[in-house]
Amino acid sequence: MLGLLAGIAAGALLGILFAPDKGSVTRKKISKKGDDFAEELKEKFDEFLDNISEKFEKVKDDVSDLTEQAKPKTENAPKEAKTAKA
């Protein structure tokens, strides 16, 4: 994904550099494209972090559920061990 974004940015930058505009106009275009690229990259990174956070929370909830299910079994284990000895 990052490679694709970098390719798009590089293509846009080359297109601007070879355009027959004044230097000041070209610099403004480069600056705007850079800002756009940085904003898009930030949005993608935020989406990635949100996705990872959601998955982490799901795994955390699943582990919590599993530990809650295992508690009754482990609480009864000492009682069962005592009755098995007798």
C-alpha cells in the first residue's frame, strides 16, 4: 500500500516538475502535493492504528471470556482432587 502511494506521489511530483509553469507556481504545487500526500498517509496510518486497536480489544475480550469460563473448572479442581484421594 505504501509503495503504491509512494509511486503516485513520485509520478505527481515528476509531472509537476516537467510542467511549463513558473518556478514559484511549481513550488506551490509541489508544496500542496506534499501536504496532500502527508495528510493521506496520516489518515491511512490512523486507520491502521484503529484497526489494530479493534483487533487487540477483540482478542482481549476473547481471552477474558476464556478465563471466565475456565474459573469454575479450576475452582472445582482441588475439591475433586480431595475426593479422588479418599
